[in-house]
Amino acid sequence: MEEHQVLIGEEQLFHFVGELFQYAGMPREDALMHARALVDTDLWGISSHGVMRVPAYFTRMLNGAIRVRPQIHKAAGDGALEVLDGDAGAGIVVGCRAMDRAIELAKTHHIAAVGVRNSNHFGAGAIYARMAAERGMIGIAMTNVKPLVTAPGAVRPVVGNNPLAIAIPTYGEFPFCLDMALSKVAGGKLTLAIKRGEKIPMDWATDADGRPTDDPGKAFNGYLLPMGDYKGLGLAYVIDILSGVITGGVFSHQMKSMYASPKEPSLTGHFFIAIDIDAIIGRDAMKARMEEYYKRLKDTPMWEDGAEMFLPGELEYRKETERRKSGIPVPVKTYQELMELKERYVPEAELTPLT
């Protein structure tokens, strides 16, 4: 346990965040859904998209940038392909509703896609991909965000650090789950480094002039660098087109930053795909074949003693198991921000560090 972190119990953190969001005006079901997603994200070890985002989300709810009781509705499409209008709701709430719809449609059509326009920041893509995997389907989730990624040598951002998440059921201890941003790192890691007072690697980001920097503050006001150079850029463009161009939503420079524009909806777009693999392979066969796939991976010889191969989702499973027992580490600065919100808005709620 590091000195700049505070351990909080999973259930207490979940109930605290849920109470805070209900104070902001969210219906209880939505508030708890939102809180559960954030706490789960921290359990998986994706701290950059977990409860450290609560103060920003909460402020945006109070400001009206996030509509706490959105009228989410179908805007276009038919059959296995639909587009929902998120009505400026919380991205996590809108995203969960959209993936639920994709899963529902896939039960009939075996594969379905649901796009979303007019939403807000939706957190970690794994939230939605795992929803499908938990129901025996392959889940694919993506979103566009305001451009933060620059091409090497460029002096302005050209695309968002658009994430892609894919989850596949294994019917074992954990699902296969790949969740990645298409920049070198997710932007939330810069925020985390700022909160922790740490420097960042020089190949993560640039300053506002497009020059590489190890200062997370300068990087936060600058641009992220793409994963895999032009390959990462190309994939990021694809996600922007699927989430924004074809849905009739905004794309590229048309989006708003949740931090730079705290009183305005981000207008973010998402895209979700659910694939009902029961249509082509039974549960028992899938379990056996994924076990074989996993064993083959784990049996891979490694040149370094003690090293092992991991299936995407395995490290998150181990982290979740550990944190359910020992508690969730929250940066001291984030804890202080949460305590300030508690004292001002929900003084009866509990938020006590584990001893």
C-alpha cells in the first residue's frame, strides 16, 4: 500500500458514490448502476476510469452538463441496427442502456449493433463489453471523444484517444476482455499522475506545441501520442466514424471536453455490438475450446524465469480478487475531494478508510 493512497472498502465506496449521484438527482436505479460501474472499474485496476472521475461527473450533473433524468430514445435504424439518442445523459447510464438493447436485439438476430449520439463520457469500455460476455455473447464497445491524439510531428490533435473493448465468454473464472485506448495511454492516466505527483514516460504525450514531455500537467494541456503510430491513428479514425459520423452525432473537433467545458454536454457518441455465439457454438463446446486456447497460451515457454503469459482479462481478475479482500486504493487527493463532497452534500454517508 503506497503512502499517497487510502484504502476504502468496496461496498462502502459503492454506496457512497450511489448516494452522491442520487443527491444530484439521478433515479436510484441509474445512480447505483453508475456507481457499480465505477467501483468495478477500480476493482479491475483501471483506476484512471474509476472513482477518481466522481468529482468531475458529479459537478457536471449539478451544472446540467449531464442530464440526470435523460429521455433516451431510438433515433434511427431498424432490425439489428439502431441508433439511440442519449439526451445528454451520463455516458455510463446511456452506454448500459445501449448495450442492453444490443444484447436484446442479438437474441433475435444473433448479431446486433447499437450506436449512440448525444451522450457523455462513458468511462471504461470494459463495462459494456463484459455485459455481453456475462450473458454468453461477445461484446464490442467503443466511443469517440474530443481530439487529444496527435500524429507524430503535428502541432494539433487529429483524433480522440478513442477506446475499443472486446469481451468473449470463457465460462471460466473470468472472461476474455481486451480494453485499450488507441493512444499510448488513456488520458485518465495523465490525471492520475497529476494527482499522484508523478512524471510520465516521454513517449506518452506532447505539450501544447507538439513536443514530447514527461510533465503530466503539460501533457494534460497538450496531446497524446498514438499507439502503433499510423496503425493506432487509423483505428481511432474508424471508431470516430462508427461512433460519430454514421450515427448522425458529432465527431472530431465538434465534441466538448468534460473538463474544459464543465457546463456543457460532451455530445459524445458510442457504438456497441453484441454477437450471440450460441447460434454457432454451444456453451459446453465454447468452454472446452476456450480452456484449450487458455492452456496453450499458459504453456508458452518464456525465456525469463517466473514469467508467464496472460489472457486479456486475467490480470484484472487477479486484481479484482485482491481488492475485494483488501479494499480499493484511492489516491489521497481523490479521497480528499470525495470527503469535501460528502461533508457538503451527503454528510450522513460513510466513507471511512480501512485500518
